Amino acid sequence: MSAEDGEFLFAPSMPLPCRAFTPGEANPPHAAHPPLETWEGTLFWHGWDLLTHGYPWEAHEVWEHLWRHADGSSRSWLQGLIRLAAALVKARTRNARAVEHHVAGALGHWRSIPTGELSRVAGLVPLLESWLTGATGAMNRDAWLDQCRELKAGEPGPILLPPEAGALGEALLRELLRVSQPGTASSSDP
């Protein structure tokens, strides 16, 4: 379950693109997606692969495909992920205010989910909130902006979890790995 360069993939059956979308270029045509599935399926986890490997626009496109057919709390969960991906797209343009705006939007969507719903990902929400707010959030925003300083068109980046992510980034990755396993219940499940 790893990419050619040895990095972990949540959905190894779906390859990463050969090129990342760069803001300012013509929008790429919408990618063909496999048949629609629940938000917890392979396509959802492919979105995480895209986001964690530096393809935020492409992650946004994948999750938007699922979001169009979701409802209720699933829709809010996916909309938050779409906004998180948009924050990283805006980092590519070095627009710190837009990054902060989209992060705040993502958190707003996740906070709107009633307690007890989406129990499978319940542990992710507080980790993502911690990861995106306060001093950690500012450090992440700065790391994303720094990663984009020298990106060339089509080059992947920024990655969601920069090398300096620390313990919180490791906890977030561990929870993503746990939740991605089929049949895994959230720690909040009985």
C-alpha cells in the first residue's frame, strides 16, 4: 500500500496524477470518477491520498463529486474537506488570508455536525481542529506557504502534513490510518 516513492496510500488502487493543477492555468477537465459510492469508499480515501501528497485541487474535485450526492452530516463533513483542500490550493497562490478563510470555513462545517453523527470519523474532527487552529494552525499555514514559494507549474504541493508536523500531525495521520481500515469503529462507538 505505497506509492512508487515509498509513501503510504490509503487507496493504492487509484494512482496519483502525473501533474498537479496550478492556479492560474486553465482549469483541467473534470476527471472521470469511478461509479458513485458512499463517502467512506475508495474514492473518498483517494481524496486523502491526493491531499496528503500535494494534489489539493484534485482532492477537492474528488470530494466534490461525492458531496454532490451526499446529504445531512455527510455533506457537511465532505464540504469541510473540500474547504481544507481549497486552503491548500490558495497556499499555492501564497494568499495567507484566503488560506485562513478556507480553514475557518472547513472548521465551521465540521462544527455543525451534531455530536454522535458520523461516529466513524468523530476522532478526526478534534484532531483537525487542533491541527488547524492556534499556534499549530499558524505554523501549518506558514509551512504550506513556504512549500509553495518555489513550486513549479504542475509540481505537487503543498502537502497536508509537512515534515515538521510534530506529534499532532502524527496523531492525525494515525487516526486517518485507523479510520481508513474497513470495519473500524470510532472510539466513540459502543
